[in-house]
Amino acid sequence: MFGLTALELARIQFAFTVSFHIIFPAITIGLASFLALLEGLWLKTRNTDYKTLYHFWAKIFGINFGMGVVSGLVMAYQFGTNWSFFSEFAGSITGPLLVYEVLTAFFLEAGFLGVMLFGWNRVGEKLHFFATCMVALGTIISTFWILASNSWMQTPQGHEIIDNQIVPVDWLAVIFNPSFPYRLLHMGTAAFLASAFFIAASAAWHLLKGNDSSAMKKMLSMAMWLILIIAPLQAFIGDLHGLNTLKHQPAKVAAMEGHWENHPGEATPLIIFGIPDQEAEETRYAVKIPYLASIILTHSIDKQVPALKEFAPEDRPNAFMVFWSFRVMVGLGLLMILAGVWGLWLRYKKRLYQSRAFLRFMLLMAPSGLIAILAGWFTTEIGRQPWVVYGLMRTKDAVSAHGEFHMSISLLIFFVVYGAVFGAGYAYMMKLIRKGPNKELTNGY
């Protein structure tokens, strides 16, 4: 129907569903910890601003949590419907890891979520705070297991292959695979950054509209302190993650750099902009900075970065998509650092809440964290191609035996249903944010 193969349609469908899904857990990870901080500050200071903000953001958290659960269930079913050969090959590892996530994280979140959302004035203050902390802990544990599973697919270890099926032999090695610590930290900080920009943009919108209440100022101030600290830390973690990727997935790094060929004795330049051409095996219109790729990726001025021509054409990822998704992520990361520094300068000048240029900038940056997460996810997943389990199973061998027509119909249904369901959820969430905190509701729901 779309002129694509069943494999390409299956990949597009999974990319579509995972792109919808990932934005909701990213927000809930950050918001859950933000809510725990707000309630802790309320209990310590009895400042009603923290209580007001808690009730406001608890509603936003509840909407995101619900949409995240729905989109996650649909995504998980695709392992059986669209990727059955992958499930047969690697299900003995990915299956248990997902079960561990449900048993240790989802049950923890679900068990305390009702108390957190509806227990204000129905349970004691300390028990309610404990429930909020448990929900926040559950989101972090969930991140741990999901990243363990996905990281194993990037850098598999701790297994044997028996009768064309993967059998785990060392669960610690499976979980703590070489890329896992870096990817866990990188994704965790990305989720906190995305939430911080979401919160800061909400405060900026109300301040621009003339709502300069102390609660709004506290909301912006707390978000900007987090951005100031986390954004540079994310860049540092990203550098470590890049070095780890260079060691274990050099073809991905070559695609990220748009680097096709090394010349004897010549350091690798950094290509800032260009158009990677897979067929011509070159990056057209490249704007280069000499030596810089060698300095960043090898921390030397003479070592070379692996080039795409060193890998067989069938083992290369899509250089154009990886090259540009990586630059979107890095570019937004630099803007995030700029936002943190700008906010610090305005705080020093006592103009943080009055600078309309800054507030407009923060409003524009509202989706930056989520876009950066998606760009980073595309870089990671497309850069892994043509492997679904790196070095062990190719993506074309993992897809179920569906025809193009059936995959086209299901993809169209996904477009329509997701647009309607999550579009409505997004619209309602934006309505609540525009309305802002209501102090009359701070005594409960």
C-alpha cells in the first residue's frame, strides 16, 4: 500500500509506537521525583506554595502515567505480533527482564499511586509522603530494567546460543552489560531535563501572562536550578557514552560522524554539517573542523576514528538519519546549557522572573527535552542497524511473516487511534497547564 516492504512497515510501526510511548515515561520519571521534593519541602516548611504546586503537578503526572501505561502495553504486544522470531531467539532474556520490571516497578507504582493521587487528608502526612516517594522510586526502577533489556540488545553478553536460541548463563553479566551504566545515566538525566524544561515552560507561560505569584516563581526557580546542574552533567555523561559506543559499536559512531574514509597519518576531522550519501559513500557539502573528532572521541590529535568504509555495506546503519538525529540531540543539549547559564545570570541580576526575552525562550524550549530524547533514541536504535541484537541477529531475520497489506492496514489504524486517544490526552493536559494551580484545591481532590 505504501510501496514499502513488510520489514520496513514493521520497523516504522514500532518506531511510531515507541516514539509515542517514550515521552510519557520520560515526563513521569522527572515529575515523580519533583512531586516527592515538593511534598518534602511542604512537610518541612509548611509553605503553601509547595502544596499548591504538588496538587497541580500531581494531575499532570496522573495523565502522563495513564498514557504511558496504555502506550507501553501496545508496544510490548508487538514483540509477539510483529517480531515473533526475535521473541523466539532472545525471549529467554528480554522476557524475564520485562517481568522483573513489572514485578519490582510497575506493581510498586500501581500499589502506591492511588494513595498518592487520592489519599491527601485520607491518610497520614508521613504515609502519603512515603507513597509519593515509592511512586518516584518505582519510575526509576522501571527505567533500570527497561534500559537493562535494551542495552543488552546493544551490547549482548552473559549468554550462550543453543539450538539457535539464546540461553542466559550469567544474569549479572546480562543486566550489567558494557553499555548499560552509561545508557542508564544518560536516559535518567535526559528524563529529568525534559521534565525540568516542561515545568520551566509552564511557569514562563504564566509569568508572561502576568501571573507572578510566589508559587510560579518557585516553580521556575526550582526548574532552572535543576537545568543548570543537570545540563552540563548530561554533556559529560554523553561524552562517556560516546567513548563506550566507539569501543563496542564503532559503525554507529562512524555514522554519527558522517565519516567514510581514513587517510594514512591524518587525524579525523569533525563534520559539523553535511549530507551523508549512502550510495556515493561520502558526506556531501561537509563543513569540517580539523582534528576535532579525534580529540573528542579518542582524546588525542593523531588517532583516527573508525570510518564507514571499514565495514561491509550490509553492516552499515543509515548514515543520513543517524548523522542528523545525533546533531539534533547535541544542538538541543547546547541550548539547554545556554538556558541554565542565562538563568543563572538573570538570577544574579535579580531579573529571572521579569526578563520577557528569557521567558519566551524557555517557552520555546518546552519540548526540547522530549525532542532530544527522541533524537537520541533514533541515534541509538537506527545506529544499531542492521542488527536487532547487535552482532547476533539481523533485523530482517527477526520480523514476523506478515504481508505488506496487513502491515499497511495495521499501521494506518495505529496512526488514527494514537492521534485520537493521545491527542485528546495531550489537549486535556495542556488545558490544565494553561489553567494553572488552583489554591482552592490544596486541601485535596
